[in-house]
Amino acid sequence: GAVVSQHPSWVICKSGTSVKIECRSLDFQATTMFWYRQFPKQSLMLMATSNEGSKATYEQGVEKDKFLINHASLTLSTLTVTSAHPEDSSFYICSAVAGPNIQYFGAGTRLSVL
Amino acid sequence: GNSVTQMEGPVTLSEEAFLTINCTYTATGYPSLFWYVQYPGEGLQLLLKATKADDKGSNKGFEATYRKETTSFHLEKGSVQVSDSAVYFCALSRYSGGGADGLTFGKGTHLIIQP
């Protein structure tokens, strides 16, 4: 099956710094990728839709200036958490669309902000 | 808005037992419904899906039927194996057919199968 690689798998950073998370589709091209966030024992929450070559679409309540998304190519989307704070600590998961309603997910990135 | 409710775990069963994981949803329109499975250290994998009422999705011995009248999509398997131990997520998308849409997930159910 199709593979989506997410990097890094775990990152620890100091409060106030920025962190970039990469999501790559390894063996297919993805015009659309999604970014989700998961808190412990909670469901995945859709944060934004990343479209290649255009601006991301953010879900209600998600700060677009806090969570910068860049989808510069058909195989790469990046999520940058700017000026991270402890409340941004979470598990971030991306998915890439490979066909009609078919999404392949990355293994996720655990962000810990000290 | 859309929401998905699934039974919380962990669910612990013996090998060869019958499995049911309940999932109900709230949505406008005609969503597609999915079950995803996540093994330790891996990304979510699509297990099965159904795109319209009365459709039955099936894969690897797992089945789920899209019940619009009860807004449910319960996951079943007749005889579980130790290798089925994982976290299972029920999810829906807003669109019934083609096109890409972000998913609304349940909280996940941790399934543990004992030998």
C-alpha cells in the first residue's frame, strides 16, 4: 500500500521556539493532505486541509498564524508550530489523499514543549 | 456538527472470540463511514469503508454495515486472533463519494486479544 512518512516522530523543544514537521507521500502524489491533532485519550481532530500550490484551509478554532502549513510540492506538506508553548504539546498526524476518499496516514509526531 | 461515538476500551477478548465494537454517528447529509486500525508505532490504516446506506464494508474477516436508520456502523469479526490487537477508530467524512475531505474520528477503542 501507499506510504506516508512523517518526520520527526518525536520532538522536544523549548517554549517560544518554532518546530517544523514534515509529511511526505513516498510512492504517490498527493494534491491534498490533512493535518490532525490528537490529545491523550481523545479523538483525532482535523486542523487543516493542505492543498498543493494554494493556501491551507483551517478548521474553526485553529490559529493559522500559529500553525503554518506549506504544501510546496505534490509529495511534501509541512506544519510549523510557531512560538510553541506547553499547551501546544500534542500528537500531530498527517494524511495524504491517494484517491476518492482514500487517505493514507503518517505514524504521527509527538511534540513536547518544555 | 458531525460527531462519532464509539465504545471505549480497552476491550479484552480471548482468541477466537466474537468481536463487536460499537460506533454511532451524528452527521448532516450522507457521509461515508470508515474503520481505521492502528498498530503500535504505525500510522492509521484503512480497514474498511461504506459509502451509502445498507452498504457492507469487509476486509480481513472484519465487517461493518452502514445503518442509516440507527446511525450506526458497528465493527464485527467472528473469530479474533492475537494479531488483531490494535486500536480501532471509527470515522466519517462529509462527502459520500469522490473528493477529498477531512475525517471526523471517534476516540478509538483499544482491543487486546489474549491467547
